[in-house]
Amino acid sequence: EAQVTQNPRYLITVTGKKLTVTCSQNMNHEYMSWYRQDPGLGLRQIYYSMNVEVTDKGDVPEGYKVSRKEKRNFPLILESPSPNQTSLYFCASARGSNYNEQFFGPGTRLTVL
Amino acid sequence: KQEVTQIPAALSVPEGENLVLNCSFTDSAIYNLQWFRQDPGKGLTSLLLIQSSQREQTSGRLNASLDKSSGRSTLYIAASQPGDSATYLCAVPGPYNTDKLIFGTGTRLQVFP
């Protein structure tokens, strides 16, 4: 089954404790992206990647890092999480580029205390 | 700057009704428009992607239309069911150098038996 998976689905952590949210897709897509969703603010892009070793900032990259060492994986790293990073996070992928149909993961609900 | 708006923000209807959800965008130079469904606290499911050269796209009880010149798209849901209850989001690709989706504000739909 073609899908985008994220782990963990739910995470409660404390300020400053480094964490990684994994994202993996099995559709051989070149394009991958991370969004966060907050009430009243909608979905905002954090980072995106056009292919292996090619990443770039989205609208709200502060406090986040990403890497794209393999085509299928695009982990989101929070080196020192803060309470304002409490949010619902989504990973997405698309064939080729952002201009093709995008497929989203199930989401990761992160709470930073 | 592209802005995407959805009206109404919320809709509650009895089962069996035919529905129209609206999506408006300010910059008509779009490459395509994608409709998503989001269940509470869950991921986005792609419903339909309509290319800028298309007028309509259909999938089952769903029909999406696109009028670029007027900056509008509509999602028509025929014979609504309680299982259609969700938030519906439309999205367009951002400007050429941004590689992101710009999402609408969403319509929260409730279909009651």
C-alpha cells in the first residue's frame, strides 16, 4: 500500500530534550515536506526537500532541522524543543515536485512541557 | 501574495443533501488545485487534484470544478452521508520559488443522520 508513515504518532516531552520525528514514504517520491498545523494559523511549511541531500527552509524553520540522506526518509529534528513547538506535525510527499499530487502522513501530535 | 479562502467555515446538514463547498484564491495563475479531507486530529487525505487546464474532476460522489479566471473552485458532494463529516481543505501550489502548498481556511462539515 502506498503511504507516508510518521513516528511517533503522539509524543509528550520536556523543554530542551532533543527529539526526532521520522517520516518515510514508499512511493519513490522525490519531493518531501514538513508542515505544522495550529488552530487559527492553518498549515505552515517548516522545511522541504526536492531530492536526496537537497533541503530548503519553508515559512517557519526556526528551531527545526531536517536531513535527506535517503530518498524515502525525511526526519524532522528538534534539537531543543520549546513549548511553542507544541503542535500537530505532518509530513508530505509528491512525485517530482510540489506541483504534483501530495500525499500526507497521519500526523504527529507533539506536546512540549 | 496568494491567499486562499473557503466559505462557509462550517456547515451542518442532514444526511442525503447535496452540498457545495467553495474555495477562492486571489492569484489566478495557479498550476493546479487540490482538495483534501481531514478527520479530527488526523492526517490529510487527498480527494481530488484538478489541473489548471481542466474544468472538472470527479471521484465517486465528489466533483470538483475550477474556474481560474474568477479565482474559484467548488467541491460538490452528492447525497451526503454521516461518514462525510470532516474538515475539507483546498490548496494551491505557492509561487514558483517557494515549493509549498498554500492551504485554504477549511470548511468543517457535519452530516447528521
